[in-house]
Amino acid sequence: MINIIDTFEEIVRLAEKGTFSMDKWERYAASISESLPPKLLEDAKDYDFDSQIFPILESALNSPSQAERAHRSFLKVTDKLPQRFYEVFGFEPDVQIVLYLGLCSGAGWATELDGKKFVLLGLEKIVELDWCSETNMVGLVYHELGHMVHDTLGTLRVETKKASDRSAWQLFQEGVAMYCEQLLCGRNDLYHQDKNGWLAWCREHKKELFSEYFRRMDLNESTQDFFGDWCSYRGHSDTGYYLGCEFVKDLVKKYSFQKTVRMDLNQVKEGLNGFQASLCPVRTV
């Protein structure tokens, strides 16, 4: 069952004095789940709070019109969400979808708390990225639910030691979520990242993007530049979502969606080796 948890009124109360209070935030986050504050603090530990997190929180708390717009979009998108999900996938996942104020862990995060599946929608990041419109919210919510499809029908997370294996799995993982997002939207060309010519650039540089991604995998180098709004490759963020979706579409054509979403790491690596043949020089994962 999809359970919608709207904490917007509590966020408004956090913003009443216009400044962020960690004590108040911890009490608020614990009201969602006792496990949430320590999980978010652990996730944020490698960032400088004063320079990288606090300004984004302050900006969100002092941007009521943007926050309210995001809230309205959240209400519209989630209103008939269970019905739409069932129409497309034939089942309804057991997941809690929460609009909350986090510590910049991401606009969307598919995770677990207390043994339950959660989709966490961080209002502070949504406002920062200007993803407040209904169109942006649709993409964001549907994408995170795509991870829940993967988690329900297959295996969302795998333990890997090699950087190349992590890169292969992240490309596949985000590709599955992106593909599910497009299924829910009913458009196979929709990317919520598409702003300022992003998709056109990705398409124009498709071979280059894959070639560079594979090169880094071969050398066990980080591919983080392809994921996350705080990173970029040649000035373009989140290009890994495009690459992953293109890869998954190729797998679905060959094997069907049901078989693709159940693939393990070795099958994914084999699929990548096959997919590169038409795009990049001969290589092996």
C-alpha cells in the first residue's frame, strides 16, 4: 500500500522564526521515524554543515512561495498515485512517501527505515533545484517509485568491492528507475533533468558519454561526475540517468522488462559488454 505522509505544516512551524534550529529539526525528523535523524546526520557527515547544508536549509525556510508551490505539486501528484501505479505495473508497493525537510540528502531518496520502504522527498533540495512545478514533481516521485519497482521485483542494492562494479550497478539501477518513470508518465522521451537543452546535448554526445563512462570503469575510476546535481561532466549534471535509461531500454528490447529488472550484477556486466559494441571500442567490464 502506498502511504502518503505530508509534513509541510510541521516544516512551516520550523520556519516560523526564519532560522534553522538543529534541536527542533531533530525532534521533527524523529516524529517521522526515530531512525531518520541519525540516518540523515550520517549521510551529511562528509559535508561542511555551515557552508554546504545550512545555507540551503535557510533558503528553503525563507522561500515560502516556492515551498508552497512544491507542496501543491506534491498534493496533486500523489492524489491518484496508487491508481496510476497499479495501471502500469499491476501491483501497489508497500511504501511510505514523505514530503519532509532533510539535510540536503537529495530531492528524492528511496531507502528503508525501521524495516519499511520509504521515498523521502527533501523540500530543501526541491526548492534549491527549482523542481517545484507539478511536472518536476511528477518526474521526481515517479523516479523514486521506479527504485521501489526494482526493489520489489528484483534486487535494488548489491554489495560490491570494485569501483567498476559499483559504476555498472549504479548505471543499471538509475536506468531502471528512469525507465519506470517514463512508463508511469506515458512518455519514453521524458527526463525530469531536461532543462536548458540537457537532453539534446546528451543525445548529441551519446557515444562520447558512454566512451568516457566505460573508460573510467575500465580504470576503476570514479563515475560520480555522471550522477548528482553537485557533479558534472563537461558542465552537464546527471548524464548517467540518460546513459542508464538508454542501456535499460536496450536490455528490455532483448529480454523484456520483467527479465531485465531481475538481472544480477554479472548479467548487467554482460549486458554492458554487449551494448557497447555499437557505441564504443571493444572492451570488457
